[in-house]
Amino acid sequence: MRKAVPGLASPHPLIDRLPAVYLEQDFLRRFLGALDEVLAPVLLSIDNLPAHLDPRSAPDDFLDWLARWVAVEPRAEGPPEQRRAAVRGAVSRHSARGTARGLAEAVRLETGVEPEIVESGGTAWSTQSGTSAPGTARPWVTVRLRLGATPVDRVRLEELLRTEVPAHVGFDLELLPDGDDRGDRRGDGIGGAE
């Protein structure tokens, strides 16, 4: 994580902790100066730990560590603020995982495009027996994106859908240019298998 930074001053120099009688010894000054150089990044990291654990202010290498800590894989090539937003919102997204809202948020973070999500199932409540069940016999979700000029990595997006859609629910991914209802369609079945 943190490495030695040449010329980084220690916030707590060891020489200042010694009694005055030892301050005159050159060897001790050099020895403690070398220790200060090694310990400075560690002490500064500890002093700034709250800032390092906040996705808004964490250094880039800590941000990557935080992303793994909250089970998020932000796009490495994306803008830094998009990566920070992905880590910052991870906990609330995990609570919505498996829902249409959670799926829409995951797709929006990955592509920057608002998806249209159509679900096959539903719930109903009735006071009468024999009421037909809503939806279809096999749960399914269709994710439709109107891309325009937005480039999308289809393979990465399908992998995202495999992780976000519940395992027993199949999905279709439709990538449509603006104003077109035909586009590139491919059904990926339950858990992503044809």
C-alpha cells in the first residue's frame, strides 16, 4: 500500500522524544533520521486513516483497496469521480441487489445510460381462492439500452448482468441505437447460459 516517499517529513520525529543529553550524538541523529524516513509514510497513513477510508478523499491505491473491500469493481479506465461514486454507493446498491432498481443502478454505473428493464413476473394479493398468478411461469428480465453514440462493451455488460440478476432468473440484453426498436438482441437464458 504505502511506500517510502523520498524527503517525506515525519509528523513525529524520534529525535524529539529523546532527553537533551542524547541530542548531541551525531550517530544517534542519523540513525533516528533513517528510522523517521521509514516510519513517516506509516505514521501519516495512521494519522489520516479516516480520510484514507472515505472514498471521496482516499488516494487511488486505497480507493482500489476499498473497492475490493466492499465488493465493487469500478472500471479502471473510467473517470476517477465515477470510480469514487461506485465505491461510495456500494453499500446501498448491495441492499438493492437482485431488484429492478439495483439492476438499473448497476447498468447505469457501468454504461452511463439509463436502462429500460422489463420483468416477466409480479406479485398479487387476493381475498378469493383460485386467482391466477401474475407473470409467466419462468421468471425473466429484459434489459434494454438505447445507446446513441455511447460505446458499450457487450461482454462486460453481460457478465455484469450475470452477477446482478438472481441465478434462477433468465435475462435478455437488447442494445438499441436511439429511436430504433430492433437493435442487437441476444437472450442469455438462466444464469447466462443459452
